[in-house]
Amino acid sequence: MKLNEKVKNILVTSEGGLGKVISSTAVIRALKKQYPDKKIYVVSGFPEVFMYNPHVYRTYNFNNPLYLYDDLINEDTHVVSVEPYKDYDYINGNSHLIESWCKLLDIPCDGLNPDLFFIEQELDAASMRITELKKEYNASHKKVLLLQWIGGKIPEKPDPQYVKGALASMYIRHIPEPVINEIVQKIKDKYLILNFAHAHFPDIKDTVRCFHKLRETLALLSQGDSFIGIDSFVMHACASPQLNKSGIVCWAGTNPKKLGYDIHINLEKKVCSTPQCHRPNSYLFDIGQDGKPWSCPYGELCTKYTSEEILTELANYENSQQMVFEEAPIETTDNTKEPCTDNCHCNK
């Protein structure tokens, strides 16, 4: 990416679902490191993801990009719009999505972990919400488990046929509902389970559905003790150093080497001749002769985790976390540290 010497601004398009947009914050960080003197603007379907991000000057929403064209489409601005899902190395499993994204922009990758910045009021509100939920559900003694078992395209209606159609239109990744119900029943006495799923997805008994305004939803992730997830936004958000929440990710049709993070415990089931096929791939015209999205001929075996497999990993994770906690030194506050006074949104 060669910039004209007149360029003062870089306008980045961050397209796709919420998880992909969260991933793009790692690309924004690398871009700002490469061009520290340029102002970075982002247009996205989820502009809230970039709030308080010190690398981003201003954001716009695709649905209502007021004055973007008038203000930025000029010789002062370089427009950046690439699609890493179509990159050769990404498609063929030779690079992570973020590495491919940076390569397409011709900038060095500055690490794979996304960035999510919060102000103290958001985190305080999330803490208060958990306190209220524990009181409401008589769960003061319970740990908090973050759960995302389904994601992707939101069904038009909560009816089963609409849910099935939404799942069939995007790459395979959900955990079967009966398995999730079984897991919840086995651990509900130990955990307050926060279910991160849109209201049009099936309700899971003995969980608390959490799908609020986006910033409120993301801030709630800071309150989790553990999580069970899939290749979707909770996994990406928890991998940010600001949240730093490791957990169990159950991979199905997609590949942790291309989309995941080492911070998590990544479960895989290579049970067919084309594991982690990333199909149906809506970005690459994955339509059959009948005009419908590709369907798995193996009955989506890669999603067929058992509750025992997942809960065993959860128990191992919690044991390892307990060992780290017991061995960690006690930190004390450095009262001599000078407070930040440069109005930079650094959270401290």
C-alpha cells in the first residue's frame, strides 16, 4: 500500500460479522503503527467496537455514514478496502486471517490479538449487572460462565425452520442444542450461565440470555470466570488483552489456525475427509446445482461434541487457573505512579 505524500487520513472498511470486525482491530493497530502520523477512520457495521480505541480517530456506520463522502473522499484520504477471506494464503490454511489482512495492506502484522477498550463506567455497570443477576437468581455462591453455542446470521423469526435456514447459510460452527442443554443441566448448580445469543435463537433453560446493546454485551464479558464458545464474537472479544479471558472453544467447520487464538483451549474433531472445510462459504459462491448453499454430506459430524468432552476440558482449564492463582504473587498498588493527563482514552 503506497500512500501519496498528500495523504493525511486512511479510511478503512471493516466488513462482515461482529467477530470479524473485532478481529479487524488488530489490523487497525498494525496500520497505525506503520503510519503513526495518519488519522485512521473506520466504516463498519459495528462502529461501537472501535469506541475508545486510541488508534482510531473516528468511526462511521455502513447504515448511516453521514457526511463520510463529503468529508473524506478527497486527495487527503487513502481508502483501504480488502477482503482477507479471499486471500490465497488464508483460503489454503497458510496464514491467520489477521496475517492475511495485513499482508493485503502491505504492512507488518503486529500480533493476532484484537483490541477492545472500555471506560471504567462500562466495566462498573457490568459488575453491577452481575451482582443484580446473582441476587435475582440466588447465585451469590456461583461462578460466572460465559456461553456462546450458536452464532452467525440471525434468523428472521425464532421458529425452528428459520433457525435451521440461517445456520445452513453460513459455515458450520454451532454446538447441537441437545448437547448444550445437557451441559447446562450438569453445571447449573455451580455456575451462573450467561447465554450470549440473539432472541431469535433457541432459549436454553437455566441460563440468562445476554444480548443487550453491543457495548453493554461486550463489557459483560469482563465478568466471566470461564467460557464455552464457538468461532464467533465472544471468542474474538475474550482474546483481547483488555479482557484476557481464556476458555474452551469448540471448533467445527472452521480452523483455529486460521481464525483462533493461542490464549484459548481449542477443541477440534477431525472426523471426515475434509475437516475444517469452512463451508458453506458464502464469500466464495458455495452454491449447489439446486441453488441452495452447500450441505455437509457427513451430517456435520464435526459439531458432534459430547457434553463429557467439553466438561472435561472445562474442569482441566479451571484446575489450571486455580494453580496459576495460587502461585501468582500478590500485587500492590504503586502510589507513586503519575496519573495520565494527556486525555488519550487510555482507561487509566
